[in-house]
Amino acid sequence: MPLRLYNSMSSQVDEFRPLSDNEVRMYACGPTVYDYGHIGNFRTFVAVDILRRVLVQSGYKVRHVMNITDVDDKIIRNAARDGVTVQQYTAKYEKTFLEDAAMINIEEPILVRATEHIQEMSEFVRRLVEKGIAYRAEDGSYYFRIAKFPQYGKLSKKDFSGMLDGARVDVDDYDKDSARDFALWKAPKPGEASWETPIGRGRPGWHLECSVMSMEELGESFDLHAGGEDLLFPHHENEIAQSESLTGKPFAHFWFHARFLLVEGEKMSKSLGNYFTLRDLVLKGHKPSSIRYLLASVPYRNQLNFTFDGLKQAAVSVERLRNFRLRLSSGNFPAGANPDMQRLASETTDRMREALNDDLNTAQAQAAIFEMVRQANAAFDTGAIRKDDVAPLLAALAKFDEIFAVLDDDDVPKMKRVLDWARAEGREKDISAALREAVQAGELSDSAIESKIAEMKAARASRDFKTSDRIRAELTDAGILVEITKDGIRWRRK
RNA sequence: GGCGCGGUACCCAAGUGGUAAGGGAGAGGUCUGCAAAACCUUUAUGCGUCGGUUCGAUUCCGACCCGCGCCUCCA
């Protein structure tokens, strides 16, 4: 039951087999670090993270490389606006991007930065010029001549045959030979960041970065290249053109594209007022685990409608799973094993595996785990779960969480970091009451809570429900949920 | 205009040529000193509209309506 993935190159779901036996070499286009990351960015990165985790769970060794684009027009412009160097400017946003990714449990790939590979990029251009594929314009910029790459358009399924005869098209701004020829290297403009290289002074074009860094880290041919759906054309098309015309070998074998999300049914945009960074959502009091769960719950090739209602629903779903785990791990069970539960656990594991192998169908994997939770809870209520059933059920849950990564409750410390950040940035007014409350629940130490619980137990022993209820209410106000069960009193942070 | 994706219950959202996963929300119930948690029952003869193919279509084909994407910086 091998992994099957949609390949944008073949336009169909194909069986995924890496070029070498056990290792998968994948490259993902990362962020341009000019601002805080928004939830659309993170939809894509969560999708790639899930792919990576599925590959690891399948037993592959994964070499996952992601670039940080730390020089481009926007960065240069914003840095100038703020009166800082490009390096100072990008350092801040690279850091915040990585913090945000970690906040929603995205495992960190091997990072490569454009500005650390300038010489290699110039060398790449030089070799393309030598082959007659690239040419230098009068201003010192270099362009790729797409007429030299007849397969141009094979990824995006566009027909450029009309341009392959080298027909000259007049373009106002540049002295390109053809309108479609794209920039490999940009000559410096006054005041812009630029580097001295053997091909002249300037800076790399965006497409060039990814070709150079991916091949350097992964070889001339590698397994999979990922990115947002918008990158399919021209970015990835151009990467293919540059790379394959230079090496004469196939570049990436699989092309993985994540679809854009909608926010409240509309395209996310600043003008519509539905543009949210990850931090905006946490400031509103939403948990990182809710955000990750929602982003992961719709298969990556479908449009995901991101809504605040959905975010609340995601929070409840995560709670339900966490509750189930707590129930299993804290309950008392009679000795022995129940074959039904053993079977339930293994069938669920299989169903999740099948769902994920089917082009990462996360929705079906979730359906499988909830089916197990419901049945196991029902068995729990009738006392049908035995001691030896607990481990396999927890193992199935752990398999689920190896992919979804939402069960461990570290939301509060993460939210506290965002709160501290907002204060440090002078954004006090953006901190919601919900966030303050959530963080407050984390201020009460475990031992302080335990002593309150002990008081409750003592009061209940003498049937002093009034005192017990008062303490419970206090804890509830402090954001601690207290549950009285037949196995004793259980608590957790909301 | 060219190319592509989608329209499934109150909301989110899978899926299939043979009669609709899962989650949330709502209603009723069980349990409970009360809560909480959990479980049970219940909520689409119906899957954008209209035709066609078929023994049979939500699933295939066609037209139309609506939403969205790429074609230019964009995850």
C-alpha cells in the first residue's frame, strides 16, 4: 500500500517512489522574509510538514530543504523605508517566521539562505551564458532565453510554441530579446543591495535561488519539490527551465502544490479586512493547536475555508482527543485484553495509513481516529476496556499525533510568548481578554492546583459539597477545568 | 479571453456507478449531590440547476448558473 501523491507534472495521482531506496530528498519554497507570516503561508507549510511526517512514518529518511528568500524588491524597499540594512531587516522576520512555524509544530527543515549562495548563483549564470542559454543585457542584467528550452511550459501546461522561433517582442523597460525571457540576475540600481561577482555586480533573481540551492543541497535530480499553487507558474516553470537546460537531467520528479485558503469564504486580502497573521489569531485568544488542526483538516489540494467558527470547532475537536487520551491514561482497568479493542486499534491504524497514503487525505484520517474514540469511549462506559487494551489504543492515537501534532498541550506557554511579544512591541491594545485568561490559567502552578484539589477531596469526604463547589468555581475562574469521575478528581487547563 | 479547481445537511468537510465518512452546533435521553466528561438517539429519499447515458448517478457526459485559482508580485 504505497504512498500515492498528486504530481502537478503528470497532472494525476502517481505512486511515489524515491530515486534512492530509503531516502527522500525534497525541497520546499520557503518564505520571503519581509513581514509576519499569515495563515495562508502556514497552510502551505503545514501541508508540507504533513507530507514530511507521512514520509517519515513510512520509514523514509527525509532530507527536507527549505529556502529563506532574504533579498528581493520588497525587502530592499522596506529596509530602506525603515532605515536598516537588508540583513537587519530580514533577520527579524526570519526569526519570527521560525518562531511561528514552531508554534504550530512545523518541524524545522534544513534552511538555506539566498544571500549565502550568491557566488554559486553567479557561477550558475556564467555556465548558462557559456551554453548560449542565458544572455547579458546592456544594463548588466542576465536573462534566460526560453527559446532555448523547447519544453518550457511543461509544468504549467502552457503553450509557448509561438515564442520559440525567437520572434522579437518589444518591451519598454528591458532590453530582453523576448518578452517571456525572465531575469536570472538583476543589475544593481542606485542604493540597492548588490554583490560583486565574476559576472558583474548585482543580485540574483528569485527563480535562480531555488534552482541553485536545491541542486546544491539535493543533487541535480531529486525527488520532490513543493510550494504554494501560485508558484507553479512562473516560478517553478522557470526553475525547471534553468536547471534542466544546464544539467540535461530531470530536475524534481514530483511537484507538490498546496492550494490557497479562503477566509470566511473570501480570498484573504488586506483590503477586505480578512488578512490574518498567525500572531493575530493568537492575540485573539486562539490556541496554536486549534490553528494547526484546522489548517490540517482539509486535504491540501482542496480549497480550505478558514473561519472563526471553524477555529472554535477545531478547538473542541482537539479537546475531545486530548480528553480521550487523558481518560485512557488515567483510568483504572481490569486485567486482561478485549479482542474487540485490540482489533479496533489495529484497524484504525490501518485506516489512517490508507487515508494518508491516498494523497494525504487528512480528513479521512481524522474520521478514522474519531471513530475509534467513539467506540473506545463506549466500551469504556460499559467496562469493556481491559488493562492490556490501553497500550494499543494509545499507540493508535500516537500514530495519529505523529502526523497531526496537536495532542500535547503546550498551548499556554506558546500563547504567553505571543503575549509578551505584543507587550514588547507596544501592541497592548491588541491583546484580547481571551488571551489574557488563557495565559493566566498557566500562571497557577501544578502544585498550587493539586493542593486545591486536595482541599476539594477532603470537603467531599465529609459531604461538604458547598466548600467543594466553591473551590471548583475558583479553579474554573482561573481557567482550570475540574472533573469529578468515579476514579477520582481530574483537572486540566482549559 | 486561455488553462484549471470546486459547488454535499445549520456550519466545516470526506466519499462513491447501487442508494451519503467524520467533526462542530441543535434537540431528547443515560450517568451524576450538582457540574464536567462520556455514551445513546435524532438532524440531507438528498449531494448547484436542467438534460443525457445506464437496470440504476450525488458519482460518467453535455449545457447553464454560482464561487475560486493561475495566466503579473503573491503560500
